[in-house]
Amino acid sequence: MGELPLSAEVHGELGPDYGDAVVESFLARIDQHIEARVEQQLASKATPRRRQIDPARLSKQRTNFAGVITGSVVAGAPLSLAAWWLLKTAGGNPAPLLVIWVVLLTVYGLVACRLRRR
């Protein structure tokens, strides 16, 4: 026998004084049942996984990034020193060169951290 006929039977036996309490109890049980089913459905859904990164591709990215850094330092350091010397002898301000190198190293550091986290 289901809960609805039982609730109706109890409602009939207890009379109108307890009618509201029987109905509220029945509705509370329905709410609990619905909540339990919703929670069960939400729990059954798998959380999306992060995309797997191919180790060979990651290794290639790291190698390419190391090449970019090496090339920047090998070509950029002598050129920066030459520019600094020319600016200094011409009475200019070599401070923008320092700003460029700080920005460059910051970007390289952020990319290195991202590649390392993967």
C-alpha cells in the first residue's frame, strides 16, 4: 500500500483536527524524497576532467621555450650592452633598457611557471 492511501486513511481516522498535520507530514516526506533523488542525480554526474596534455608535446614546448630564452640572452645581452654604452657616451638615459629587460624576464618567468605546472 502506498503512502498516499495510508495518509488518506489516517486523515479519515483522526478527523479534521489533525488533518493539516497529516497533510504537512505527507508533503514533508515528498520533499525529502525529491531532494534525495536530486542529490543522487547530481552525485552521479561525473565532474569534468582537465584535458590531458601529451607529454611529448609538453616536452617540445619546454625545449622551444628554452631555445627562445637562450636566443634572447645570447643576442640581446651584447646588443643591450652596446646600446647602453652608446646611450651613456651620447649623454642619453639607459634606463629604458633596464625596463625592457625587466618586462622580458617577467614574461619569461610567467611562461616558465605555466609550463612547469602542467
